[in-house]
Amino acid sequence: MRPTDGLVAGRYRLGEILGRGGMGEVYRATDEVLGRPVAVKLMLPVPRTLAASERFLREARATARIRDPHVVAAYDFGEHGDGYYLAMELVTGSTVSDEVRRNGPFPPDRARHIVRQAAAGLAAAHRLGIIHRDVKPGNLLLGDDGTVKIADFGIVRFTQDTTTTLTSTGQIVGTSHYVSPERALGKPAEPASDVYALGCVLYQLVTGHPPFMADDPASVMFQHVQRQPVPPSELRSELAGEFEALLFWMLAKDPARRPTAAQVADGVPPPISVDVTETEVIPSRSRRRPVVAGVGAAMALALSATLGMILETRGVDLPTTNNLSPGRGAVSPPATTPSTVPVKPSTSRSPSPEPTASRPATPSAGESEPRTGRLAEPKSSVQAKSDNTKPGKPADKTKPGKPKRPKQ
């Protein structure tokens, strides 16, 4: 809650609000003790999410531990009213999502430069056992000098902390458009999960949309597990070759086959063996790949019926003018059931109209905490047609005439 005198902790003079999310509000502020501009995040007075106070505290601890030029620095933390405040480095510029929405898809060199910087920040976090779990364009700040900084560690996971957890068993936190296949299957987030999310960001930077789109989290996550995105070279021919190989290396279904964040940051070339048509979730030497993929899908659908989820699909920023987007990816929903995903993969890759983004026009620096929902099994687009009438000759019409006399 903003103080009536505009002063927090006796030193931070609040100015304009920069963003509002589920856990807090971010303000431009001035540190009157040191005389420097800062960003101050205030926890909202009414907790709207799971363990809001503890999550806010964990965000402050995670941000304070990471010292890297590609991670927003934490300066100060303390109690404020019924909650807490977090004073951070003020990044003058915009978010990467702002840039994509305003200017459309990036040139491949610029997109790769942004992702390599973000990967450097993730690598620094991973070395400390910190998993971000919500890598997306809205959480990548782009400074006026072109420097990329990762923000919002609100749903961070500490891999070395085995004593406490803020996520209930079977719950998935994050933004569904950037959730890795293994997390969609209910497994805990690991460094490779952040790399996959960053791969989804890279895809969006060059195409204008995430690799998978749908109207509900269930359909999006089903596609993460079971589908392959449309190769971006089909939308922009200049993306073929090493760029596309890097992208699909980061988007490998099996986390063991992805590069590390440090490899992405260092520009390590993708291996020659990267297969953009891979559909397996778990590597197998068996030739029956469709069976393996089917098992992965069955696992996803089984989990979808029972697991609670904390997901967000509305945080996707799409440019207002973008004629490159095939809309919902390689699979176009049937006209009769627009919110479902077909059970069988579709070979059609014809463009379909792009859905309208439901996110507000002005994104917040501390974007809204993921909403709670429940993952429902994607329905089949094949509907049985019941018809018991057999075709045949039409019934003969009785012609008018004299009635026949009955036989004696």
C-alpha cells in the first residue's frame, strides 16, 4: 500500500507507478539518503496468491544473491505496513514484450543477442541453484543502452532447499506459453526448464508469437508435450540453418538434450544431430517413436484431470500488426470446437487468424501473479455422427382411382 506521505522506510520517495501485479506494485522512486533513482516494489495489502508474504521474501533473497549485469540488482528489503518492500535497480527502457508489440518480430541477430544476454543472467542464477520458473518477454527488461536484465523472481525455486516448498504437490507455477514439457507433466523445474522457456521467448521474438497458442492452459500445455512448433523458417526463410537449429536445440522435448544457459550465452553452436521433427518426450532406442510420444501424451492427460495449476495465459504480448503469425501453431482448431486440440497431430500448416491478446495494453514491471485454474483434458475434434436412417428408394405414392372390391 502506498504511504500517504509517499515515503517508504523513511528514505524512498515514491513517484509514478511502473506496474502492478498479483503480489505487488512497482514504483519509480528516489533514494533520498543516497540521492539515486530506484524501483520500489510494495507487497499488496491483501494476499491474492499462495503464500504471498513468503514468496515476496524469497524473491528478495534470490535477487540479492545474484550479482550479474543481466539480473536486476536488489538494494534493500524490509517491512512496510502489513507487508514488505523491495528496493531494486531502476532499469530505464522497456520490456522485451513492449518492443515486440510495438515493432513486430526482430531481426534474427538482434533476437539472438537479447536471448544470449538473458541466458547469461540465467546461468548466474543456475550456478547458485536458483530456478526462475517464469522466463517470458515481460520479465526481460531492455535498457536504453541495449542491456537485457532479468526481473521478477517471484516464483523462484531454490534447488538446494529441500525443507520448504510453496508449491503444493502436483501444482505447476508459471506462464503456460513458456512451460517446459517436463513441467507440464508435473515434474519439478530444473535449469533446463528455464532454457526451454527462453527458447519459447526466442521463437516469439522472430515470429511475433509463442510456439504454441490456444484459448486455455490445458491445450497449450498439451502442445508443449505432444506437438512440434511450426519451423520459423516457414514464416521467414532467413531463419533457416544455424539459427533454427539453435532454437530447436533449446526447445528439445527431452531436457537432457537441451543446451545449458551458459552454452547459449557463450554462443556454442548447436550439434549437427538436432532434429527439428523430434516428437519424443523421453529418449528411447525403440523404433516405435509414436508409442513413446503417445505415452507422454497419456501422462499429460492423466495429470490434467487431477493436478491443480497456477498458470497464466493472458500474459502474451503480440504485435498489433503482424502478418507472419500462423495463429495457433501447426494445429488449427476445428470450427465446431475452437478451444480444443485434436488428439491426432495435424499435418496442415496453413495460416489461421491470429487470436486477440487479452492482456492489457500497458504491461506491468511485476506482471500479475499466475491465476489458479485446473487443467482439463483436451477433447477430440472427431465427433460421432449418429444416423440410423439407411438410404433407399422413396416410398411409392398411392395413385387416386377406384377402390378395389374385396375378393369373394
